[in-house]
Amino acid sequence: MGLSLSKLTLKSIPGLSGSLGERLNERFGGTVSTLTPTTFPIGIDFGTSAMKVLQLGPGEPPSLVSAVSVETPEPLLNDPKRRFLWQLSQLGDAVKAGNFKGRKAVCVLPASVTYTKQMQFPRTEGVDVRELAETALATQLECDPSSFVMRHVDVGAVGSGAKHEVIGMAVGRDFVDDLMRSLKQAKLEPVGMQSEFFAVLHAFDYLTRRAEDASLSSLYLDMGYNSTTVIIAHGRQMVFARAIEHGGRHLDEYIAQETRLDLTAARQTRLAMEYLTKRDRELARENAVIAAVQPTAASTPPGTTVSAPASTPASVTPGATFPAADSVGANLDLREPLETLTDDIAMCMRYYDSIFPGRRLDRAIFVGGEARHRGLCQHVARVLRMPAQIADPMARVARTGTERVHGVNFRETQPGWAAAIGVCLAPADL
């Protein structure tokens, strides 16, 4: 929280309004300028493993205009400040490489720099929930409210109805202002920002457009290198959000410690593992043939299906595979670090159960760069005992094959592009 890029090497840019933070204070998705109905802005997702720059054209489904992925150098993966600076320094070249249309741009605010808190307040007539949320956030952060850009999600009455559930979110104002100055430096016109939580949800708006979809309870797991983002939604309505500081890197560090491999080799070993624990391998042998849960066209995103019976390992149809495990990975058991991850996710699910008793989660949807590792998704789905799917929102985007695409192969499953797609398609008035 409060990460300031300008305190490192970035320079201020004359002409950028200093009131940006104030204009975004009500909503992270508030816009700074007006978009024409037929124009999609350039979406930018500052992911840990790669910066993704994407532009889509209007239509149903939307069409691809251009996409550029800039992979993060290995030494910067664990250094957020230097990584942001490096990504921002590459943004101008990425925009040139993609030959994007126009200069309007919208960014994803990473969950890693967003303070998120589930809060409950007594239901009281005439009391502004926003004021309650901002006061509570300032107390939690022990700071001047003006030093953060805050917003809230009004979940509504929960439990017996006596309490009001609210999701509070806050991002350091310095980070917000510095990020927008950097966009100006890259000759882009900032038109808004979206929290990563909302960006991921918007990638699936086309599946939850009907009124009856509000009864569908979905668990979205954005599996990243440094963290995992947990989102629970009723249709399009977010009811829970949390970033867990546990991702692919923690599994790689465990392998490196156990095998004395360097982190790069440890990651390659993990991605080659079909099963991540001894128990997963045993269940695979016991269940040579596992029937996958069949998706339905109306409510399931494109991607690879994960089936997760309580006593069997999940299965994924081809599309997000890696090479077969080598002799080192075949003998590894990652149960210990995986328990940390699944326990944290289960804790989120228990909280959801406490505020919505009697309402069950219908499905889990895996997105994020680490979701390309089907063995990881299989294990998590099995432990959570939920039907699940590795989603690929890019699969529905229309392509002719003549678009400018750099650094990414869309012929492969790309669950890591969910936030980038969502921020492109998000309504401009959020």
C-alpha cells in the first residue's frame, strides 16, 4: 500500500490534473474523459509475470485489434517497485509494437496494491454506507483518508438482515497519481482505471447478463505468480474479494529448497509436473478413467473443464498442458505449500457461507497466468470439492489472423488475459 513510483525515478509531467485522485475517489472505475460509443480504449494489465496491452473492437463477440505481452525479466519478479518501473519504461515501445488505434487507455489497478476489507455495519436508516466504509478503512489503515483512493461495494443485508455487508477497497493516492502520470509520459490519454477484482468479473459479463444469472454463485480464482485473487459473485454482483499472498512463486521456492535448484529451474520442474502431491498421483492411478463435468453453453466460459469429485483428482481436457514431469518432479510432494493456499481459499469460502447461509457456491473458475498449469488447478479443485473450469476469455474474441500480436500465442489457452479483457470491456461509467 502507498507504493510511490515517482519517489524512485519517474518524473512529473506538466499538464496532468492534480485532482485525478479526487475524481477517482468515489470509484476506481470513474473515467477521466469521455469515450465514444464505438471506441474501446487500450487496456493495460501490469501483471507480475508480464505486462499485457490489449485493444478490442466493438461487436458481439468483440474482435481483436491488437495485443502485446511483455514478459517480466526473472530478477524483477520479486521486486514490485523495480518491476513497475521497468514495465512503465516498456509501455511506449509496447504501444508502438501493437500499432494500437487512438491513445485512450484504461489500466488495471493490481490487487497486490489494493487494501481490501470485508466489513459489516448495523442497518440504520439515513446513514451513508459510503461514509461508514471510508471511516472504517481509514481506521484500519491508521492514515489520513486523503492519502488513499477509496471505494466500496454495497453487498447489502446479510444473515438475519440486521447487518449490512460492505467490501471496502483502498489504493495509495501516490500510486494512482504516479501511474497516470506515467501513462501521459507514454503519450497515452488516461480515461480510467479498474480494480483488478472488477476487471476479472467484467471479462465474464457476457455469461451473466440475464436477470436469472443473479442466482448463480461463482468463485473466481485468479492464480498469479506472487498472489492469488479470490472473488465471489452472484451473477455480476461482487459479494466477496480478497488477495491471498500465495502464488506460483511460493511453490517454486519450496521446490528450490527441497532440490537445491535455482528458482528458474524449480519453476520449470513444477510446470512439468502433472500431479503436485503424492495423494494426487495415487488417486490418478486408482482412477484411470475420470469423467469430466460437461459444460453448458449458457453458463460456462470457454476454456478447459476441471472435474473435482470429492475422492478423485480433477481432470482437464487438453489445452493448458505442459511437458511430462521429469524424474525430479515425479518424486516431489508439494502438499505443504499447497495446504497454505487451499486453506486460505477455504477460509474465504467459510466466510461466504457465514454471510449467505444455505447458499452454496455453484462453480469455481480459474483464471490468471498460473492457471495454465492444469496440475495446480486440478489439485485446488479436488481439495475444494467443487466443479471447476480453467477459463480462457480470449477464446471468444473474434480474430482474422491479420491482427498485430506480439509476445503471446492465442492458439494456446490464455487464462492470464482475463483482467486485460475485462478492463477493455468494462462500462465507462464505473
